[in-house]
Amino acid sequence: MPEPLSVRQSLIVRTSPERAFSVFTERIGDWWRLADMHIGEQPPITAIVEPRVGGRWFERAADGTECPWGHVRVWEPPHRLVLSWEISADWRPDPTATSEVEVRFAAEDGATRIDFEHRGIESLTLRDQLAGGWPGLLQAFAKTTTDEE
Amino acid sequence: MTNAVAAITALADPTRRKIFERIAAHPSAVGALADGLPVSRPAVSQHLRVLKDAGLVDDEAQGTRRIYRVRQEGLADVRAYLDQFWDQSLAAFRDLAESEDA
């Protein structure tokens, strides 16, 4: 029963798989909500996915400081991308975390169908729970909830 | 969100996470779980109590044993949080991919 331990989403993007894949990876610094969702001490100015298996994906602050998010596990442009998610539930680097994100891009009726899965979410932990609570998850959740209203 | 916090806190312990993953793969009794792990049976029972208190597993009497299985609702709040996070992020990605300057 892997199903309950994943988050899945599907969407149609009106562009080609090639362009969808390249925007997802090369332009992640432009679409990722960096202001809300970052793990470094300093707010990042961009995010980067290195285009190869074993490459890193990470955020970079204005002073050049990099904060790792994980690694590229599968790099099959323009069809499939798997990234490890080495981030705790309170948005801190966690190299022991074992969840991963898979994105599939398929041509469909002149557009691209994206099938997204974040699996292994039972391994998301709170890095700082012993050091003083679990503010990140709750704050992030409250923020996204508020933003929606 | 208290459920999500309880669930995540319970799963922060690596042994407990391993026990949870085994139960997720196969509903199991305490003895079977202890046999497969370098942990004593009382320790496994202790971990199971924490998982049960966090709403992640349920148990059911089967003869003289109690069989533990994953509660489908246990990780619901964690999933809801991530689902919302990805929903908004992927929408932003789609907007950029469909825009002229992508």
C-alpha cells in the first residue's frame, strides 16, 4: 500500500513536453515560491537543478551561499525527472530524508500532461523538534492556508 | 495540524519509522516485527504505543496476538499540507511554462 504515503497531482500545461521540462528545471528559480519556501538562513535569489544524474538541486542566496535540497536521481529529458527531497518537514536540510519527487511529462493533444508524485512522505521529519518545537511546518501551513483565503 | 505534528514527531525516530514502514508493507504482530529488527520485543511494543497514540497505526486482536496495521487517516494532515504546497507550486510552474517569456 504505497498509496497513502504519496502525494499525487496531475495537470495539463499548454506547451510541449520539451518546453515544460526545460521550464521546470532551468527556470525553477523563476517559478518556485522562493520567498515562502526556502531552507537557508538567508532568502534565496534563485534555485538550480543541475542537469544530470547525481547533480544537485539547491537554492542560492545573494551572497552566493548555497543550501542543498537534494539530488537528481533520474534525468530523462523531456519525459521524466526524479529528485530526492532532502528537506525536513520544518524546512531544513536533512540528508537522511528519503522521500523523492517524480515528475513525468507526456505529450497529450498538443499539450503536456504532467504526472507528479512526492512519495515516501512518512520519512519527512522535524529536524529541530528537540531543539525547540516545530515552527516551520505550522508556519508554512498557516501561511499557505492564509494565502488561499 | 496537531495530528500532522504528532505523526511527524512519532516518525522522527528511525526505528519507529522502520516499524511503521514494515507495518505499511504487511500488517504484523509484535513478535514478527521484533524478529526482523535489532530491537527487543518490549522496545517494539513501546514504539507501537507511540505510533498508535499518534494515530498512525491501529491494532486488532487475532487469536492471542494483536495485529498492527496502518491507519489510512494517520498521515492525512501531512499529505494535505504537502498537497497544498505542490498544488500552488505546480500552478506557478504552469503559469510560467504557458507564458510568452518562458
